[in-house]
Amino acid sequence: IMVNPDFDYIFLDTGEKVFIVAKELLENFKEKTGFEGNIIKEVKGRDLEFLEYKHPFIDRVSKIYLSEFVELGTGTGLVHMAPGHGQEDYIIGQRYGVQPFAPVDNEGRFTNEAPEFIQGLRVFDANAPIVDKLREVGALLFHEEVVHSYPHCWRCKNPVIFRATPQWFISMDAILENGNTLRGEAIKEIERVKWIPNWGENRIRSMVENR
């Protein structure tokens, strides 16, 4: 979970539980959930760093981290962090040494690394079962559908799934045994090729020279 280090957060004591909520979102939180209570403590987000919490349905203890990406548009001011499924989350994960975890295969289905009740399901088909599980264990405070913009593939028009995957890169400027660079060798080979049509040579040469 991530919090913004500069936001004010309050501890709301409802008599049965104590909830941590961004101060500016408290009234919205109370309206949505129906909870009332007394504010027993107020802190800055940075004071919550490394506070431990228990996952609602997985036997795992995690920590709260600080993130400048957390905003106050909606919710509680505490945001779920998934370093394997989002650029900003990945950046924060690297900052804290949290390795990206992406239990989703090439078909967009949850693998056997995910909780058993969603294994094999497509990512977007798993939303409802996850909500049901949260409700089952008594961890669901409020649920609603929100219409918002989301990136889609320009070809197939399907929603995009962000997923961290192993990648490799070639250093074009590394010095080879002959003293030349891979970039230089590639340009020499481009000059040896017969290009049809001719303009293809300039296009590829420009890419190799400048990237």
C-alpha cells in the first residue's frame, strides 16, 4: 500500500475498528461506508512509512510505502501497489527493493501463483470473484462501479493489461574486438545490402545511426 508523504492522514476510531484515511477524504469515506467515529490521531503520510498490515485473504504481511503518485481524487488516500502491473508502482517498488510480481500469463489469465479462486481466469473476469472474496472475509467496506478512461489497444480495441516481463537490450556503442562499435558494424552491413526500394536504406540507416 502506498501513501503520499505530504498528505495528512487521520485515525478514525469507530468503536470496533480504527481506520486510517486521508484527512481531505474523511467525509467522503464516512458518506460511502456509513462509518462514524472519533479522530484519535493525525499524522503526515511520511509517518506511516513501513507500518505493517495483513493482506485480507492471503497469509502475508506487507508494509506501507511512500509515493508522490498518490492523489486525493477519490478513495481513502491509501493506494494498492502492484510493481508488476504499472509504471508508477514499478518505480516505487524499485525504490524500496520490492521485486515486480506479475502472476499473469501471455493470454491475460492468472497463473498458479495467484490465489486459487482466480487461477485461470482472465484478468478482467476476476474482478467480481475478488470483490466476493473481500465480502466473504469481511474486508469489503464499500463497492461501486466507476466510469473512467483506460488505455485500449489501437488495433483490437481491447483494454491493455500492464505486465512486467523480462526484457533484453543491445548496447550499440560497446567496443568490439576489432575496435569498432556494433553500431558501426551494422552501418557497414547496411551499405552492403541491395535495397528494394532504394529509400529503405536511408530509413534503416537513420534508425541505426540515431537510436
